[in-house]
Amino acid sequence: MAALLGILLTAFLAAAAVLFALRLLHSFLWVPRRLERRFRRQGIRGPPRRPLSGNAAGYRDLLAAAQSAPLASFHHAVVARVAPHHREWPERYGRPFVFWLGPRPRLVVSDPEVVKAVLTDTTGTFGKAGPGGNNPLARQLFSEGLVGLTGEAWARHRRVIAPAFNMERVKAWIPEITSITSSMLDKWELQDEVRTEFEIDVNKEFHTLIADVISCVAFGSSYEEGKRVFQLQEEQLKLVILAMRTVYIPGFRFVPTKKNRRRKIVNQEIRNSLRKLIEINGRKCEDSNNLLGMMLSASKIDSEFKMGIEEIIDECKTFYFAGKETTATLLTWATLLLALHQEWQNKARDEVLQVCGKYEHPKAENLSELKIVNMVLKETLRLYPPAVFLNRIANRDVKLGKFDIPAGTQLQLPILDIHHDVSIWGADADEFDPSRFAEGKSYHLGAYFPFGIGPTICVGQNLAMVEAKVALAMILQRFALVVSPSYVHAPMLVVTLQPQYGAQVLVHKI
């Protein structure tokens, strides 16, 4: 009997192995080949792909070559360095073009009409493809928060979270934002007492500033309380970037490699730290209208929108990272651009002094009067958007323009490339010109979308813009800015668009 059971078990394992191998062959060979033929019949081409890895190696080589040296000067024609595949491959293969990371096709579509159709779709034809796609190691940074969720879970979370960031509630947070910003600038002034002009890496400063703001207004805590979370997320980011640049093999996350073990430890420590912060600040937040308070209130309501504690931790984790990165990146590039373009810095400062005076902080009542500051921020988001592209998945076969897109195709919408497209913005598309966004001037909805558009538009957009407008106005009140000789212009994608070697600015008090 034992021998028979052994034979049956061996046969079962052999059959399972054969079945698994057949599924791999089907997924990695047959399906991609069938889809590739379908694209080619429609005139959609791309770089030759390898059977298992697709174009992953070619993509990495392009990126490595583009980022092997900084740009020769501080100019804004940055697409070829940040996302070289969005420039080199369409020049060879036309638009739209397709490339492959593993067995899944990425169809890069840069027509504003198609972008608008995809992002404003409400039929469920196009699903979100969160950071990292199907790679669970790459998705770990955002966990199961709003950025990575889809379908009913996404709708339920957004229903709870969105009211925390409506404009009236965000305006009520302006006193806290100005107070935190003022503390940062007071520290700058202490340096001014020693030297009339001093250098600051504004990228580091703004990451700390916005982390403190997010901690205060969204979670009722402080930067110091959440400092450990931010530090761990920095380490987690490096591990996620490694995962995003490799083709994921199903089940690999369970292999006890050194990096996988560290991923597990870091993720668990982040969750434990957030759980403690929720316990510490939860009671005082329950009666407030900040993000944590709203989620905690939802956790006590027995309804379809109820959120459990693990879901709340996921959202805290998402907003601690995404909320900080988006606004800090925007402020960094806006400051660098004003430091480079002195005429616009002077115009923006004159407006701030006229609206707010020399010593009064911006208020909710006069924030809308800072029109030039707003134009500067919008042009910054055009030239240096935090997200370089958005991904969507076709959930069913669909016709887009003249093309028939097969189900399962990932559509990549190249924000940075579209924002620099001369056919949309004119011959000076790579120039800094905030007057593009003067009142009365309009743009195609699918040609400018730094926060996305449609149902999935960034829920924190209002907070990001108010934070940036307040901070930039307060800086201009007190300091003059010049690009430091030590600044090296090398924008690169690190989840968001970052200056590779820091953002050094010379600052002096006015």
C-alpha cells in the first residue's frame, strides 16, 4: 500500500509539474506571440522582444545610458534622460508603440484624445495598474492603499477619504501649514546670521517640511512621532526600485533571500509603527475632520463603507509616502526654476508682497489672489510632473481611435512626454513660461494631467497645491534664491521625478 501511495504521489507531482510548465509556456510564449501578431496587423510596432524577459534588458540599458551623466546645463528638455524609451523607441517604431516587460505588453499612447478617453472612462473598461504592476514586491510601498486599490475596494476607500481633502477643509489647515513652514524658515534665518549667503539642499528641506505637514494635518501627529516610519519608507523605496526593474517570477517573494527577508522585516516594522501612532493619536482624532479621524469614524460604522484597522494602516502608509513625495517634489522643482529664472522670481515675489505684505502669512481669504505663484506651480508641474507616466489595463477588448486593443494590454500614458510635446505646446515646449497658464488660457484635458483626470484624479491634489502655494509664498517673502554652482542638473525617476544629486540653492535674506 505504501509503495502504491508513493507511486501515486510521484505521478501527481509529475503531472502538476507538467501542468505548471504548460501554463508558463502558455503565459510566456503563446499569449505574447498571439498579441504581438495582433498589434503588428494594425501597424503597431516596437523593439524586438526576448521570449521570457521581453524588453526589460533593453529598457534598463536605455535608462543606464541616459543617466550615466548629468545634463550639460540647466535646461528643461529632460524627457530623453528621465524616460528615454518615450523618445528613442517612438522615433524608431512610430506612435503608438508597444514594448514588453516579461510576457505583458505596454502600449504607449500619447494622443491627448485617447488619454482623455482612457482616464475619464466610467464603464470599467480600463482598470488601474498600480505602481509595480503585477509585481507584489514592487507594490509593497503602497500596500493596499488608495493608490494601489481597484474596483469596489478603491471606490469604498475613496468614498471615506475624499471628504478629508475637499478645498474648504484644506483651507482650514492653512494656519498649521504656515506655522510649520515658518519654523523651517526661522532655521534658515539662523544660518543667515553666520553667512550673508548660504547653500541649502531644498529637496531635503522640503521632504522634512511636507512630512511634518502631512503628519499634522492628516494624522494629528508630528514629524518626530512619524520619523521612524519615514526612515523605513526610504529603505523600502530602494528595495521597491530594485523589484520594479526586474521581471517578477511568480512565487519569488516567498523565497527567503536576504532582500526578501529584509523586505518583510521593514514592512512589518512600518505597520507596527503606524499601529502605535494610530493608538496614540486615534482618540484625539476621532472628533476631528482630518484623514485619520474620518477613517476611524468609518471603522465604527456598520455599513458598506466600514474600514478595518489593517485598511486604515494601509492608507496611512500610502499617504505618509505619496503625500510627502508629490508635494516635496513639486516644491523642489518650483524653487529651482525660480532660482534659475530670476524674472519670474521677481514677479512672483512682487505679487506675494502686494497680496500678503512683508510679514503676514498667506490666509485662506487671499490665497486665490496669488495668481502668478499658481501659474509658476502649474508650469512646474508641466515641465517636471511628479509622476512620469500613468498605467491603465484594458479589462476587455476595446477600440481606441482606429486601434483595436486586446484585453489585458497595459496602456502607458506618458505624462512627461506629452507635457513636452511641441505639437501640443509649441516650439518652446521645453521652455519655462508660466504665462501659458494665465487666466483665460485653456489646454486640452488629455494634454495636461499632472494629477491625473477623471474619476481617479489624485485625491490629495487640493492639499498638495495649497501646501506648495503657501510654502513658496512664505519663502519669497523672506529670501532670494539663486541656483548654486554646486547644483548638477540630473532629473531622474525614483517613483517620483527627483533631482539625482540634490537641489542646491544659494539663499540670502531680503
